[in-house]
Amino acid sequence: MLIKTINSMLIGWIVLCVPLAADAENLTLSADPSVPEGLLDYIMPRFTLKTRIRFERVDSGGDLRFGADPSESTSAVFDVINGPSIFLITSPESEGQPDVVAFREWLNSEPGRAALSDFQINDESVVIPAAVEVAVAAPVTIIGDVEIGRTLSLSHCSRCHKVDRADKYSGLDNSPSFHAMRSFDDWFVRFSRFYAVSPHKALIIVEGSGISKNPKLISMEPIRLTLEEVNDIVAFVHSLEPLDLGRPIQANP
Ligand code: HEC
């Protein structure tokens, strides 16, 4: 128990130190009274630590809401022992957003399920993660323009990534090709948030993302994009044929 407490303090502390992406536009998250008290305090720092995504916690009526009414959602996230099944209910505007897709994926993943089962009250487990849904692709919303996305990708990303498979010599070895990444289950989340991870953090400025940067600290002329253009790139990548990665991973085939 003590070790658990120290553990959660440590995680809490690390989370505070992680720079927060897109603070300005966080979605809100609430839990209905049927959700065991303390559960969200236990799992959310673990999710944020892993993904750097953070939802603003509100008492009720969040964009994302854990609730027990099966008429509002189809698949349960976990069952309360001796209690109801709990669903993640999303507002129509938030469904399909990258952060929400990432949250659903995490809840379904090994670490997410482990976080749910590890949560205890008086040394006893309180919830059981729902059976994993096999190969149900999370619904994604593609709203960008494929052709604009292609042009943007060729002009800004092909310096490092192979964007066009026909172009044999483009791309650097340490940068995965777009087709290879398109085959990842979580390609949508990766392409919606690439500007928040290294090495892009140090060279790409996305207006309206809530991540502010000092252009003077960027050693080369920064790549400037808008969120709309990020959506265009996502639409372009969506149109690519995923590379069959059946063989051992090739970073830049
Ligand atoms: C200066 C070189 C460079 C440029 C320019 C660049 N990238 Fe990358 N990118 C990389 C490298 C290197 C990696 C691999 C990072 C790693 O493996 O940790 C990467 C990884 C990625 C990933 C995977 C991120 C993840 O979560 O794993 C995506 C998606 C991506 N890049 C998209 C883009 C897009 C879109 C552009 C153009 C707007 C772009 N990149 C421009 C070098 C670059």
C-alpha cells in the first residue's frame, strides 16, 4: 500500500513536469456517480504520462463522460464489481478527435486495462476491464483536403520522410516513411499530433495548437502550419496505401 502511494505520488509529480500540449483547448471529462470514487484520479495521470494528453476534469456533463446508461454507448469500458457496466460517452463534437481516439485506444490497451484492474479501495479491486474488442478500428473523422495535404507533405516533410514511394531517394534513414507509418494502428493519432513530439517540436510551429514557441530558439527557418493544414496532411496520409509490414520493421523502405 505504501509503495503504491509513493508510486502514485511519483507519477503525479512526473505528470506535473511534463510540458502540456494544447492546454487552451482541452476537452472536459467527468464521471457519473456510478463510477467508483477515486478511479479517475488513479488512471488519468497514467494516461497523461503515457500520451501527454490531458482532459480538464469537471464534476458533470463533460465532453467525455464515464456513465452507466447503455443507451448512450455500445461498448463498455469496465464493469464495477457488484455494480453496473460503465461506458465512455462522448459528445458528438468530441467523437473522432485525436485525443479521444487515443484515450479509447489506451483504455483498451494492456497498460490501460492494467491501470483499471490495479485500482483498489481497501486493498480490493473494484472494477474489471471489459473484454477487449478485437480489431474494431476506432472511428476517425477525416476533414482535410487530400491534395493540399500532398503538397504540404512534399514541401515540408519530404526533406526527412519518404512521402512519395515512387521517389526512391527521398527521406532520411532515421525517419520512417509515410507509407510505413500509415500501416500503424495508431497512424491517425500520430499524424494528428506529430508536431508535439521530437524532432518536430524543435522545427514546426502550428498556429492555434496552444503550443507556443519562440521562433528565435529554432535553429533553422521554422515550418509554419495551421491546424487546418495538419488536417489536410492527415487526409493525405489517410489516402495512402498502408505498407505491408509483415516482415521485420523497415524504417525507410
Ligand atoms: C528534420 C527532419 C523531419 C522533418 C522535416 C519532419 N519529420 Fe517527422 N519525424 C522525423 C524523425 C527523425 C522521426 C522519428 C522520430 C522517432 O522515431 O522518435 C519522425 C517521426 C514522425 C512521425 C511519427 C511520430 C510518432 O508519434 O511516432 C510522424 C507522424 C511524422 N514524423 C510526421 C511528419 C510530418 C507530417 C512532417 C511534415 C509536416 C514531418 N514529420 C517533418 C523527422 C522529420
